[in-house]
Amino acid sequence: MVRVQTDTSQGSTGSEGMVVKVGSLWRGVLTASLLAWTPAVLAQDDVEEEAPPVIQIDPPSAPQEATPLPPPPPPEDDLPIPTLTIDRVPPSTSFEFAVQVSYGSVAYFQDAVPPWVGFGFRGGWGKNLGVHRFGVGGTFAAEGDFGVHTLLALEPTATWDFVSPGGVLLGAGVGPALMYTNRNSTVETVSSFEVAPSVVARIGWSQTWSRVGRRLFVFLEPKVRITDEGYTPLVAIAVGSGAGR
């Protein structure tokens, strides 16, 4: 605080002296103000110059998924057993051989011999068309009471057979029966050759073609020969094996 004292008792000299004192006082006030203001300004400049450093923080990166490890190998006992499947084209042809036993009328000896047991062999060949087979066959049979009334027959036939995937066998055939007869019931022996038509049917079971191409079959075969003496029916059971269907 500055107090200004004025002395009015003096004249102009006193007034001039008062002006000088007032001017000195103002100069002192301004100097004091400048001295008081300068440090504040300098401090503010220092504050502005010494701005705190900017720290940049990167955002956290997304966590990476861990790659799962492969499963451990199975124990030796659990390893799969390798298998090999062999597929082959079904055969286009078939052939077969069989033995047969028959029972029935003996042709040309019906009046002298009752129904009798006969034995024979047979074979066949055919062309496969899907589940059907068309071909030829032949049977050689011996019938009658041998040595007294003997019948030897050779029967070629044209055949058709159906073999289902489940193994059901159905078939039929037709052809001539070439027969040799021998009668030795008296002192005189009588022999002859005869030809007669023959018709057969088949029903049975046949194993379908296997990986080695073999099959087994069994069937019942009714047969009728048409002779001068009439119809001579008989039935045969055949068991055999072959290739194809």
C-alpha cells in the first residue's frame, strides 16, 4: 500500500515536488508489479513447454486358439483288420455233371416189371442270360431188373432253366429217348432199339455262382416217355456240381 502525502502549505515549488514524488511512486508500483508478474508468466511457459509425454497403449490382441493335438494312435488290438473284396463278372456260360437215381415204370416192360429203381449219369451245358439258362443236356440211365429185363437209355434234351438269386431252380426239357431193350426172361433173348419222345421238368435248389465259379445243385425231375405202349412216367433225383449259374 502506498500513501501519498501532499503539503499544500508550500507554493508551486511544493506542487512540483509532489508531482515528482507521485511519479516516483508510480514507477515503483509498476516495477513491483512487473517483478511480481514475470515469474508467474515464466512458470506458465515452463508448464506449457513441459507437457507430459503421451503414452500410447495398443489394444489387446485377440487370443489365438490353440491347435488341438492329434489323437493318440489306437492300441494294436483295436486296429481295423484290412479286408479285400473281389468282385467278378458273372459267368456267361454254365456246365454241370450229376448222378441220379430214378424210380418208375420201365418202358417196354410195363406188363412184366413193376415200377423199378434205375441209376444214371447226366451232364449239361448252357448259355446264361440273366437268371435264365438255355442249353443242351444228356442223360444215360439203366433201368429194370438187370439181366432179365434191361433198359439202357440215352436221352439228349434241349433245356431251359431258371435260377433265382436265392437259389430256387426251375427247369424243363424235351428231346428224344434212344433206348436199347433186352429181354432174357425165356430161353430166347430178345433185343431191340427204340426211339421215343421224352419230356422232363425240374424243381430244386442251385447255389449261385461263387468266387471260384463252382456251384452245387440238387433237383427232382419228373419225366414221361411216350412209347407205343403208352406213357411211362418216372421221377429222378439228381445231385451234382458245375460252373456258372
